[in-house]
Amino acid sequence: MAVSVSIRIGTGTKERPDALEVHPPETCDNVIVRLTGMAIDDEPLLQEDLAALEEGYADIRAGRVHAIADVKREFGIE
């Protein structure tokens, strides 16, 4: 059995889900369910992913970086 609750949102906030209706008149509830479902990451980062990100951050902090323009020029991509 569905439970109904009231929430307070601003007029501008209400207009946002209205603009995202896929097939009007989709309910605000359906829009919220669809959007929150899209926000759930079903493939969270693994420990090795986090380690690789930290390695990249360490490279940045140590100045081991190259300007994108230099990389493009080196590989003839411009």
C-alpha cells in the first residue's frame, strides 16, 4: 500500500521535475523515483580504483603533470 506524504518545496523547485517529465502527465513521484534510481551507483569504486585515484592525486601534488596542449602537440593531435 502506497503511503502519501507532503513535503514543502519552492515553486522553482517544483518546476524542475515538471520539466523532466518523460511522458506527460508523468507524476512528480515517478520523476523522483526515476531520477533517484539513476543516481544510485550499482558499481561502486573498488579498493584498487581508490588506490589508483590516490596515485594520480599524488602525481598532481608532486607536479608530475603535462599541459594538454603539450600532449596534443607531442602526438600530433591538434
